[in-house]
Amino acid sequence: MKRLMIATTALFGLACVGSASAAQYETYVTDLHIGYELVAFVGHTPAEFAKAQRAASSWEGRRHVGLGPQTIAAVAVDDSNGMVKQIRWTSPDNTVAVVDIH
């Protein structure tokens, strides 16, 4: 019984170490007031940005094949350099929305 508890504790500790180092990104949603919303996945480090890019690509892929909401667009933003990113969105009826992400 004692060996089982030590092995379980060691495995749990290793699992926690692995999950604590996992990079995450921030998610922001904004209403563009033209019938669409924009989801921005913001990464503050290169690893976070890579995950944000995968999330945005997955979201957009589902949207383009009709499996996701058609009125929500997704983008990935690299905030590791501290620069402002401007996103311009043109709806199908040629209405333009401009979003600055700081």
C-alpha cells in the first residue's frame, strides 16, 4: 500500500509540473457593431503566440466549413514585442470595422 501511495504521489507531482509550465494565451471578444464579433487570441510570449495561432486557425477553419458561428471571426495577435496591432474587418456588404489591440 505504501509503494502505491508513493508512486501515485510521484505521478501526480509530475503531472502538475507539466501543466504548470504550459503556456496560455488571453482571449478577447469584441462586438464590431456590423453584425459580427471578433475573437482575438493574444499571446505574450512566442510559445503563447504559437498556441494562439493554432486556436485561431482551428476556429477559422471550423467557421469556413460551416461548423462554427458564421458571424464570429478569429485572429491571433503577437504581443511579445509590445506593439499595437490593427485589425481591419470587411463584412460581406463592404462595411469596414477597425480594431486596435494594445
